Amino acid sequence: MSARDNILGKIRGALGRSRPMTETEAAALRAKLRDHPRGPQPAMNWEPVSRFRERCLSLSSTVDEVATLDQVPAAVGRYLAGSGLERTGVCWPEYAGLNWAGAGLSIEARPAGGDDKIGITGTYCAIAETGTLMLLSGPDTHPVTSLLPETHIAIAPTTRILVSIEDGMDLLRRERSELPRQVAFVSGPSRTADIEMTLVLGIHGPYRVHIVLVTG
Amino acid sequence: MRVGLFVTCLVDLVRPRIGLCTLDLLEGAGCDVVVPTTQTCCGQPGYNSGDRKAAQVLAKKVLREFADCEYVVVPSGSCGGMIKAHYPELLSEFPDLKPDVDRLVARTWELADFLVNVLKLEQVPGRFDGSVTYHDSCSGLRELHVKSQPRKLLSKVPGLTLKEMATPEQCCGFGGTFAVKFGDISSRIADQKCADIGGTGADAVVLGDLGCMLNIEGRLRRRGDSKTKVLHFVEVLAGTRASDG
Amino acid sequence: MQVQSEKFKAGAAKSLNNPHLLKAMGNLRNRMVTGRAKSILELDNFEEIREAARATRDLALANLDYLLEEFERNATARGTNVHWAETGKDVNQLVLDIARSNNVRKIIKSKSMLGEETGLNHFLEASGIEVRETDLGEYIIQEAGETPSHIIAPAIHRTKDEVSDLFHEKHKLPRKTDIAEMTREARMVLRPHFLSADMGISGANFLVAESGTTMIVTNEGNGRMTTTLPRVHVAIVGIEKVLPTLEDVAFILRLLTRSATGQSISNYLTFTTGPKQPGDKDGPDEFHVIIVDAGRTKVLDSNLREALRCIRCGACMNHCPVYQNIGGHPYGWVYPGPIGSVLTPAFVGIENAIDLPNAATFCNQCGVVCPVKIPLPDLMRKLREKQVERGLRPRSERLGLKVWAWFAARPTLYSALTRIAARLGHWAGGRTGLIHSLLGGAGWTRDRDLPAPQGKTFRDLYAARARRRI
């Protein structure tokens, strides 16, 4: 008997069953798995975009806003200059065609490596309740770009700011036939309070998260 | 109103004055109070020590002794909690007793709860010229939801000012036999409670449980504080003219 | 991890005399307790969510076999290798086998309490593989050769100065005193390990049955790195961690992060389904999930089952007056505080952790804050009952209880005994009304006086009063 059989056998014994559940017995559970109802949510009566901004700031992310995608490079250039940061970095391929050079930036369209200081990504959607970015892994949406660099810049259309994580999951279920390898919910710069409970921003993940909202 | 007084073993042995104040207050409010004389203990020491059988014997005894009171009133959150929150589980092995257990649970009241929500007491005979702080005993608070009732009653005492401590709901460290078995930890927790009490500058700490009372007073005195009074709320409500027998 | 729970009392005494620990526990309370209280105000229906969380965890436990098979089916369909391990030893061996078959020389780990249970790091290191903890707190205690003292903040017992000394010694860099600088130094030291590790080991906060997904909740980024960068990723997870759907995870997370650290959300919620997909430029080539029993089926089959609802938030210990004063080490194993007082005897044997369920006041602060309503004091009481049944209590205690119960059941004898005790006790209190020492009661009287009885029992006073009124 395999470990699997032993463990499942012991579980069934503990639950008073001598054999696996029949489909009839499992009907309610199957329905739940199929329908995946939401659990209770708190009242969320705020306007999503302003809520998203406010939550991002409370997490020590920074937020900027532009009207159209082609205005993004200039906004990013201003942010990097204003914060005294590097002007070279990497981005997801979908942003390769933006005029980075025009903004004085040198951005390569490839996954981030260990030495890259700036990583520019998009987002699958954004979550207003908590100031969170939802990022999916994929051939052109590399997780490392939002993870390895010291500064993560995320381009997020305001049309894809949703209320809750549950909304994000609904969207994913509608738009994709299966989950990607990684679904990451990112809420601000990395942090730790492991030394004397003193909060420090920037440990293994990015020190900074800068979000550029695109309203158009 | 026929009220059975469950006086509790600690009140009986150490602070009978609390029992007499309770009697005075209830009778003064028009209750016909009976005190079943064979009562001894609710069984909590055995129950919390893991000796179910001993606890069951005592619980069944309580069931019999208080069978014919309209109300059973207990000047202790922990004994009241033992009856209301734990007797059903403790006696679950005796399903034929379930109706009696349910009836007892429904009729049992912690004293402050009874005074506010059944007797709806508006005036009290006592007077206290000074400030007090109130300690929320864990069982009373978390098993019986006693929180606002004692404060409401104290607000009716002429001369009394209530000053809340920083963490009134924090355990005092008594925990029954824990206080002796793990005395160093227990004393440390008690010490923190005493510091909190001292921080209010109140003349007295008032509470509703004798375990907490002995623990807090014991630590206060050993810390060198002989001034802060430690009182059961019923002593404050009944006043000093109440009886020493 | 080696069990040291039999040293609880000595450990507690040591803790109580450690002023650094007292300060550290104060820091913990300020952050975690105050933080939680503030953050749950954001949820207008907190108790409703809490009840739903309890119900969902119970549903999962009641259908554990079905859901684990569902998880396995869905995970395997996405290319995950699913393994089952009955004991801690099996876990260690499985991980080693996976490492060996993949020529793994260096492993990075993000936090896994289950890994602590099985002693995974020591086992792998003894087999010649380098293992690097990456969670800052776990890294600190690994370097210090210690065990964690809290399940969320494992190095809470360490002062800043101690960490400064440790880093100076281990990193061979100028000694830092600023916490932000020390954190930056840790990042710098650990970053190359992330990039050069062959394998990443993580735990999992939850397994999602409907999609074959594992998920972890972190703040540092090491969790994302461990599950993305190395070519092999192994997740080790207890059987009890399964939930039916993604939506179940989403709503329970609102309680988990607030209960743990007072955060509305943790920095990184990472849901992993399968290894690298075709076209992906990053991600592990192989993803293994090891589903672990290690004593959990036994708990499932006992009256302690509710403890398996635990989502490892740490709220119980943060709010426990005992833990707040002695910290985690006296508990002697992986899980401290109230949940530790239940899981330790359940997993390592009641006889090996006798003091733990007894070192509690039953104040129920823990039960009130537990996001999944585990009735912790009730479970500790059940362990106390087990100890009595198995004759594990000290003779003096058994005798004392028997005497008490015998008298309490016999009112006439009881009233005679208490009459004497009241009078004697009153006399012992003297003028001050305080007893300073008591035979057999040193646990009380070492640091406290005992208020003396007033002299007569209520029973006698009442009887006298009744006589006067006739």
C-alpha cells in the first residue's frame, strides 16, 4: 500500500467512511467546486479609482496618472529623475514600442536579471480594496521583472481597476481557460519587521513600487 | 421572585462578607432569597484539572440543590460560567439530565447581569467617595458577556468615579491551579495587572470574581501597596453598613 | 525539530528573568495586538466572515480525502508532481531524492513550519546540500543556530544589537546599527543565493482543490523568488491545508493577514499552478508538491480535530498572557502559545509535553481572536483529561483533587472542614490579614501574599443570621 493509500485510508477512517465518497454523497461539494460562490465580503462603498490610489499610498507605493499609453515614458522619466534613480532598465515586450529613448531612458524588452535596477511591467488588473496589482506569469509577462529590480514600475489602465480580489478571480475565469503558472498579488514595496518589530521597506523584493495609471 | 444564591466555595471560605452583601442587596430589592445549605462547589477545579468524573458528581449535586429556584444567582463570573457555559458539555454523557441542565442554564445569572437585566436596579444603598477601576474577569467577560453591567451599576453609586485602566480585559493571571503550578508566570501576569491598576491612581480596584480578587490583592500587598482597596462590586453596591453577620 | 517541551518550566523561568525578552514581547504586542485590533475595524462584518471561515475550514476537514484527491488530479493535469509522505522522515527522504535526481547542490527556502517539524534543513545539510533560509527572521535564527520563537516573526526574541553582532560575525562586514541598513545588508548577502540556487523549497498556506494550486502569503519577496527562480521548486504542505476554491482563499485571507500582523493585505500573495508553461521565460522546470500527514490524520481522528482548522496566523500567541511573558522557546517545539499547547502534545505525544496544556489560565483571549474559532481552552482541557486518564498527573495533585472532590460531595463534612480552615487561615493572617507563606503553596506565596479568610464561613454566618431573624 502506498503512502497515498495509507493517508487517504486514515483520513476516511477518521471521517467514518470505509470507502471514497460516491458522486451522490459528493454532490453538494461538487456544486460548490463548480459554482465557487464567494464568501462574505465587507461593505465596500467607495469609488474604486480614488480608493486604489489611497490604498497604494498607505502601502508606500507611489501613484502617477497619464491620459494615454504614449505619455507613459515621459511620466516614468520624470519619476526616475525626481527620485534620483537609474535611467536604464527592462520592460515587458508589450511596452517595447513606447518612446523610452525620447524620455531619456534606455529600456530593454527582456526579463529582468539580477543586476537590473528598474523593471517596468503592466498589470492584469488592479484591486482597489487593498491597493494591489494582479500579475499573471506568461511568455511576455515575466514575474521576475516585478520582483528582482529595486524599482518596480507598473502601468495600470484605470479601466481595469476592480473592487476586490474576488473580482480579479472572476475576470481571470472569464478571460482565461486555465490559470497561468503564477498569479501574483503585489501590494507595495517589499517589507519586513523581523528585527525588533521595526518596519523596513525593501528587503528581497523591490524597494519601490511606482504605479502609472492610464486613464484613456 | 424566588432566587437561589450560589455563594461559591471561595466566598464561603475566604470572603463571606461578599455573600452577605449579595443577600442584603437582593433582599433589599424585594427578592425572596434561598441559600441551599448543602451547596459546596460547582466542580470547576476538577473540571479544569481534567477530572471529569469528580466534576460531574458535583455538577449533578448542584442540579439537585437548585432545582426549584426561579433564578440562580452567582456572585462569580467563573462559577456562573462553569454552570452556563460548561455544564451542558460536562453532563453530555447523561442525556436524560439534559432537560434539567438546560433549565438550570437558562435560570442561572451572574450577579451583575441579574441586577441590571432582571431586577433592573436603579438605586443602590452603598456610597463610595473616591475613584475605582474595574477589572473584567475573563470568565465573566468571555463566557457570560459581563462587561457593561458592573459599570452601569457602579455609575449609580454616589461619590464614585470610574477610571478605566489601559487593558481592563487582560487576564490577571489567576487561572485556578495555574496560579500555584506556574506561580512565577502567574505572578508576573498579576504584576502587570497591578501596574495597570496603579497607573489609574484609583483608590480601589473592583471586580466580580474571587479568584482574581485574591490574586490581585495578594500581588498588590507583596508589591508594597497596602492602600489600594480590592473589592467585589457587590461590596461597593451594598455599602459598608452591610453585614458582618 | 527536537522536542524540548519537558523543559518548559525551566525555560519559562529563564524567560521571566530576561529583560530583553520582556522588551521584545512588548514590541510584539504593540505591533501585532494593536495592529490587529485596528485592522479588523475595516471589516464591518468581521464576525460574519469569521463564522464563514470556521464553516469553510470544517467543510474542508469533513471532506479532506475528496478534496486532496481533487487537488492531486488538477495539479497533476497541470504538470505538477504530487507526492504523499506519511511521516517527517518520509518528507525529508522525498526532498533529498528529488534534490539528488536533479543534481541539486544549493537550496533556498522560504518559510515552512512543517519543514521545522521534520528537521528538514539539518537532514539535507547532513547529506551535503547547502540550505539557505531566506525569510529574514528565519535567516537570522539559522545563522544563530537557534529555533524559531514565533510562527510569523521567528527572531522576535533577538535584539537589534544581537543581530548586529551576528551579521558582523557572519558577513564579515563593518558592524551596522541601523535596522534599515542591516536589512539592506541581508538583502545584499542573500541575493546571490537566490540567483544561484538549484532548488527552492516553500511551504504553502493553502492548497486549492479546484485548480491544483498552492499559495503562499509573504511580505519580503523571498517567497516569490523561491517559487520562481530555481529550476526545481518543492512545496511541502500538511494535509489539513486544503480549501475547495480560489474564492475560499480570497475571503479567508482578509482574516489571515489582519489576525497575523494587522495588515489589510500581505505584500505578496502567490498562487502557483504547475511548473514553467510553454513559452514562459522564467519559472521552475519541475514543480513538486509533497502532501504530508506527520500526525495529522491522528488528530483528525481525535477530539482535537478542530485544531486542524488552524491557518497559522499567530493571533492566539500574540494575545496569550502566558506567551506574552515567556515567549516561544519554553514551549520546546515548532508551535508555541495556545496552538502549540494543543499541537505539540498531539503531534509528539502527550507524555512529551505535559506542562503545555496546563500552562494556561483559560482566559480565552486566544479563542476570541482565532479567525477560525478554534476552541483552544476546550482542547487544552481535553488534553488535561487525557493526562488524568493516563495517570500522568503528579501524585500530590491527584490526591489533592480527590480529597477536595470527596469533601465537596459531603456537605456536612465539608462545612466542618471549611469552618476549621477559615478559622486557622484567619489566625495565620494575623493583624495584616495576609498569609506570607503556605505549606505546599510556594508557587503562590513566593511572589504574592495570600489574603486570609475572614474567620467564619458564609454558611455559619448565614445560619446565625437566620437564627437571629426567627
